[in-house]
Amino acid sequence: MVKQALTIKLPSALTIGVVGTIVLTLASFAGGATRNRGGILEALNISIVSAGHGRNIGMTLFWVGMFLLIAAWILAGKFIVAASVRRNTGNVTASANPPKFALATGSVPPAEVDETAFARMRKTMWAWILPLLLAAPLSSRDVYSYLMQGAMVRDGFDPYTEGPAVNPGPFLLEVSHDWRNTTTPYGPLHLWLGEGVTRLVGDNVTIGLFVYKLISVLSFAAIAWSIPLIARKLGADPTLALWLGVANPVMILHLIGGMHNESTMVALVSLGLLLCLHNRYIAGLALIAVSVSMKATAFIAVPFVVWLMMHHYGQRINKWLAFVVSGLFAVVETVVVVATITWASGTSSGWLTEITGNSKVINPLAGPTVATDTLAPLITTLNEDITYNQILDVMRSAATIFMLLGLALMWWLFRANRRAAFLGIPAAYQVAFMFNSVTLPWYFASVISLLGVARPPRWLIQLATGASVFVALAFSGDGNHQLYTWWWVLGSLLLSWWAAHWIFDRNAKPTPQFTSDTAQPALDAS
């Protein structure tokens, strides 16, 4: 008997991911955010597949597709990205005169870029996405609300003061009952875009969905183009930036599958930041301001652009004078752009008072909810007159204060240089979502997209990897979350920990194979 290595070849990340997204596409018509009335299935007289047992099969297939997509992403990280991470993490040189109370003050050498790996990762990502171009909405019904709000503006209603129920029609039938009497928290660009879509498609929900799919894909393409360029400009590895920040299953599921307006917001911010890195601050800030008119959270990036401007213009004039002028300019330009879009769209500034309009959503991705879930059992036991919602209101109010303090702290800590500013932007977004009254998986697109562009440390890459796996598994195909199912949460945490460890294991050989020693009978040569 001799020992012979048994080599088992793993399927490629591209193949597994494509199979996964094909399964997700098929599942979307039965286990996704399916239509309440009409649609392709009804036109083909097979709408039965989205009800009863067909619905259950579709929801099961959704999870099959998601696990395959996550597995593909993990394999791509292991066999395309991990070697680059091993080469390019560490080697930080301390700054000679670092500012006090600041982070990321040291300098790092330019990353060693494997262009073959980058091209392979880009090809793999787009192969994953291609099947989802035909998918119905996944993990959220928000896109139906986008159509409804656009139709309200088209038909003369004000989504900032009235809920969708005032304008009955085909779009209203698809809006979740939770939102039929709720005003919109989105900005004037969102409504202007929705109005344009509904003027184009009339009341045809199916064509409207295809138009929003096109918008999402074009926005995603802009992110996929700009994020690696930002990484290159900052001396980082574009392959890591693409894998972690764009090909991430959270990004693919919720920006392409869910068609959320985060895709457009993140695209505009990414393009604006790229322009700012090329010292084209007027154009860059204008794009970021346009994204603010889509969703107010985009403004979080603006104060960090002020640091970029200060470091650039501070080489010619007094640094603090450059800081003051840059800050004033950034604020004025943002206000002017948002006001111009508000005027041009024919809407109002009512969205500024409606930003918290979706606070009825309760899930433990938001810090105040976690705090309430932890403390409520004890408090209500001591005083039965205190309700869960009363405790939640207090926690949300306290969290708002911590959010503002945290945002100011992140802005101040990440001021040392351009790399620090680009590490600070996702840190600030994370603080906002940690303390926000409501946090949903697609919100993290603002964090995820920029995590790999500024030579992040290994621990942060691993943390982001594990967190991405966990968030990708948080919501089912129909938009209901799994965060109160203890065994699912435990399993997701274990998978997240394993993925972050296995992908970047320092001792693992970077080969797309694994071997096991198995006793085999020796061949008789006689």
C-alpha cells in the first residue's frame, strides 16, 4: 500500500456564480418580490408557480442560488484576490509629523497589481450578473414604490405629503401594504426620475420594471468602472477593490436584483470622488450633490472632499484658509445643485422632513433595535406599563445623538491625507447605519463600495468579508428578514467567520485544488 494524493478540482468561481444567478433568476418569478396582479407569469397563464407549493419551491431555490453566489464569491476571493492581499497588506511607513488624534497617517507603497487577475475578476463578475438582467425583483418590493411615487408626481400628487393610496391604479396594487399611506423619504431626483419612467411606460408595470433594471445595471456599471480607477489612483489594488466593493454578493443581489436607488446614488458618489482625486473638484462635488438629491445620506461624503481640497490647495495657500474656503465652497455648491434639481423637477424640499418616514421598519441591523431587543425584556419585566415601542423611541433618540458625534469623530480622525479620507468615508457611513433608526442591507452599498480602494489593513478586509456574507444571507427572496431566527443567525455567523478565515489564511497554498491523502493499492508490475 502506498499513499497517493487524491486531487479534487473545484469548479471555477465563474461557473458556480453563473449557475447561482441563473437559479436566482428562475427563483425570482416564484420566490422573489412577485407581482400581486398581472405580469409575465399571468400573461403566460402559469401564475400558479408563484403561489402555494410553487412559491415554497421558489423561495427554496432562492437560497440555493444565494449560497451558490456566495460560494463563487468566496472562491474568487481565495483564488483570484487572496494572493494580492498577502502581497499588499502591511508595509505602512509612519508619518514624520502626523497630526494629533488622527488615523491612517502613515504612507504605504503602491500596490503590486496583477493585471491578469484583475481582468479575470472583472470577467467573472459580469458573467455572474448577466443572468440577473432577466430576473424579477428580489428581496424587496421597493421598486414598485419607485414606480408608484413617479406616477404620483406625473398625476399631480405630492409624495412628500400624501401616500400612494391617493392615486389608485396598477402600480398601487404592487406596493407593499406597509407603505400605501406613507410619504417618501427620497429626494427630488428620485421623484424626477420616477416621473420620467412612468411618463415613458404609462401604467405598464412590467415595462417599468425593465426600465428600472436598465437604470440599475447602468449605475452598477458606473460603479464597476470607477471603483478600480479610484483604487489605482490611491495606489491600491483594483482587483481587491472590484471583488470586495463591486462583485460583492450584497451589491449584486440588492443593486441588480433588488433594483434599489442606492445603485444610482453610489454611482454618482463614486464618479464624483474619482473626479475629485483628479483635482476636478467643481465637477466632482456637483456629481455628489446630484446624488444628495437622490438620497440625503450621500452628503456624508462631502466633508471628506473638503479634506481632499484642503490638502490640494493647502500646498499653495495657508492650509487653514484652504480648509475654510473649501468647506464653504462645498456647502454652497451642494445647496445650489440640490436646489436647482428641486426647482427643475417641479417638486419641493419636503423630503428633508420625511427622511425618517420609514421608521416603522424594525430589524436588528440597526443599533437602536439591537439595544431595545436586549433591554426590553428586563425593562418590561420591571415595569409592565412600559412598552417595546416606547423603549425603541428612546433608543432611537439617543442613537441620533451618538450618530452625529460619531460622524464628527470619523471626519476629524480621517483627515491626515487622501488615503485617510477614503478610509474615513466608509467608516462614517458605517457609523450612520449603525446608529440609524432603520438600516436595510442595501444601505451598506455605500460602505462596501469604497472599502477596498485605499489599501485597507488585512483585519478590515477580513471583517468586511465576513460581514458581507452575513448581510447577504439576512433577507429572503420575498423581502422578509431572517434576523430573529436564531439558528439561521448562528449558521450565518459561523459561515461568515469561516469564509473570512479561509480566504485569507496565511498558511494556505494559493491553488484552486485541495488534496487528501488516501491509501491506494500498489499496482503489481509483474
